[in-house]
Amino acid sequence: METFLLKAAQLILALAILVIIHEFGHFLFARMFGIRVEKFYIFFNPWISLFKWFPKRYARFCKKNEDVAYPEDEEQQQGEETDATGNNLPAKKKRKPGFWNNTEYGLGWLPLGGYCKISGMIDESMDKEQMAKPPQPWEFRSHPAWQRLLVMIAGVLFNFLLAIVIYAGIVWATGEKYVPFREAKMGMAFSPAAQKAGFRDGDIPLTADGEPLVHPGEGRLMMLQAKEVQVVRDGRDTVTVKIPKDLIFQVDKEMKDKTSTVNFMAYRMPVKITQVAPGEGAAKAGLKEGDRIISIDSVKTPTLDVFFPTLEGHSNRTVTLGIVRDNDTIAVPVQLNASSKMGIGLDIDPADFYKAEEKHYNIFQSIPRGITMGVDKLTSYAESMKLVFTKEGAQSIGGFGAIGSIFPTSWDWIAFWNIAAFLSVALAFMNILPIPALDGGHVLFLLYEVITRRKPSEKFMEWAQMIGMGLLLLLLVYANGMDIVRLFK
């Protein structure tokens, strides 16, 4: 339960940040062009709001002895004031509204997104009453198509810029440290699905569709999306592995079904003890930090990927471990507990065994690196989206449960911001799709207007909005329904 709550908290915080930035993009460009934004809400607020604030009313309450002018209001259309005899009174100095104070700000209770209600625009509010009135100069529909186009693109643009800022901030704060594939002398360990595709434990990746593979974070996705991958096998031969189209789905299924301890591939590393828990079997047997385990009951375990499955199935038994200590090899009997564990921590950092590359960035160098990382993530995400339209892709779609599952089980700010940046890229891409009710749908109709100089009718826009909202609702139900189905499998 504690793990669930922690993951849920991280998901809600990430969504709140992404929604604020996305909607602020729409808000900022709308206000820059003098378009009125009636509401700015984080999360949806059907029936009730957790919080709302209207600065305009607050300003009038605080300045009740002043004439506060809002040129967007109908009251500003009135003439000069007169006294009881009909004589004109001295004109009062009108105070223009600020950038923010003609909008209601609020927090909804349903964390499925957020919205800006832009005056004179057909959106999810479906305010037909407003649209039936004559257009007003401060409304969205009264402005040139190019301004409306920028307002609609702004949300997607801000999400992508947010991802770039996050990636730049991460590399500026922590730098980058990784082991290039070529330096992993023991090669990689592969999951059963990857081995079925033709990979072998110990293979060292070289290229994916001719592109060099260096960085593990980027290389993994490149390999899954490639048509063929070249590897070095047995330290000397170059072998080409043909990648099945459904490999990415097979790997995804492995992880969801928890049938593999390796997520497609992982560095092969020696079994080195870094921690010994007091009172457990390892401590009682005299194991020490720095010891390397090379066998279990005479079964060789040179790497972690061999050690873990070999250790399973020995609950409440004594096993004999082959240990390398200070260049000496010794045999140590160790009592395992009911979970086939002995109370040790193991080194899982490839940089402790192989030559790593480490880069540090100043504030100016981090910006182009952030841009590169953002573009790479967007390109990879767009490339993977084409797989959604296959049978396997449709079955792999997930909702908030699937998204929440990618957050770590313990709070890690670097991991959190990495995931938030990726989700920001995904949100930008999904929102620009030309589907009515999404930003991309509005952009499509605006481009049509710019090219043909003909504006689609408001009735057409209303129907398109309703159909788009219906499709998105069905997709939302399906995605979260798939989460529930997988939960009870």
C-alpha cells in the first residue's frame, strides 16, 4: 500500500506540473494577443472545485472606492457619468486590468488533465450560449487565424520546451556517466524474448540499422526499433540479428508478466558483495564485503544474470558458495532463508567493473545537450507510436496504472524528473495529433482556414469537438480497462 501511494503521489505531481506548463502556454499566447481567458484550471472540476480564485473580484473588493476598469466587460461600453442635473462629471482615470486578473484560477479534483477556457472558442466546455452571441473583440474567434494558430500550438510547444529544460537541468546538475557497450568486456545478458530473436548472452552490440550503438539509454530503444542489429559474439565474430517486428511487445509482456529478471538486456557483471546484513546467513557464514561469488553448489555463476536464477529454489537449505577473496578461492557453506536469500547486497553498477565515460556540462553546454535529448526522445516516441496500430500494440496500451508503474518505489528526484521529461514529450506528441478535441485537431482546422481562407462553420466545429471528445473518452476507458485486466491476470 505504501508503494502504491508513493507511485500515485509521483504520478499526480508529474501530471500537475505538465498540465500547468501546457495550459500556461495557451494562456500566455492568448493574453499576449488580447484574448480573454475565462478559466485556468489544474485538473478537471466537474460539479465542484477544490479551490478557485478570481483576482478581478478580489481587486474590486480591495479597491471598492476606485473605478476599476476592465475593457473586456460590457460595463465599459457605457458613456460618461453625469450628476443629478445632467451635467457631465469629471472623467475618472480608468485603471487598466492586469495581465492575470480577468481569469478565474482553480484546482479540480479529477486528475485527468486541465484546461484553459478561452473566450469565444469551441472547446471542451461546449459553451454554446456564448458562441450564439455576436463576436466580441476580445474573443478567440475575432482574432486572425495566425494568432489563433499560435495560441493552439503554444501548449505543445511549452511541453516540449519543459522536457528540454528538465534534461538540460539534469545533465548540468549530475553530468552523464555510462559504460559504452564496447567497454562491457563480458557483454550483455538478454531476456528470453531477446534470445528467441537471436541474441546470445555475452553479445556486445555494435550497430542498429547501421547506426553506432554507444549509450545504453539510447541504444536499447534503437535496437528494439531496428530491423537488424550487429553484435560482437564470443569476442571475435560479427553477427547480424534480424529483429522481429513484435519484439518490443514481447519484451513489454515479459516485464508485465514478470517472467524475466532482465528487461530486454543488461550488463553482465561479476557477483560482488557490497553489504552483509547482521544476523543473516551470509554474516553467520563469515562472508565479507568485496567477496565475489563464482559458484553455487559447483554450478558456475560468473555473472549476476546466472547467479539469481541459480539461487532460486534453495529455500531453507544450506548451499556451498565458491568465493574469491584476495585472489584466493574458498568454499563457504551458507544457510538460506525461506526466500532463498542470505542477506547480502550486490554491486549492480557497471562503472565499478568497466571503463566508464563521464561528461560534465556547464550551464551553456547543458542547453544544446538538453535539446538533443529532447529531440531524440520525441523521435523515438513518434517512431514507436506506429506500433500502436498493430494487434500487439493495441493490447499493450495502458492508462494511469501503466504510467504510474514506471515511477520508482523510493523517492528519487533524478528519476522523477527523467520520467516527467519523458511524459512531457509524450504529452506534446499526443496533443499535436490531428484529432478533434486535441490541440492538433484545432491546428488542423486552422491550417485549413489559412490555406483556403474559409473558416469551418461553428456547427461543424461543435460536432467535431463532440466526436473527438467521445473518441478520447473511449480511449481513456479502454486504456485504463487494460490496466485492470492485466492486474487480475
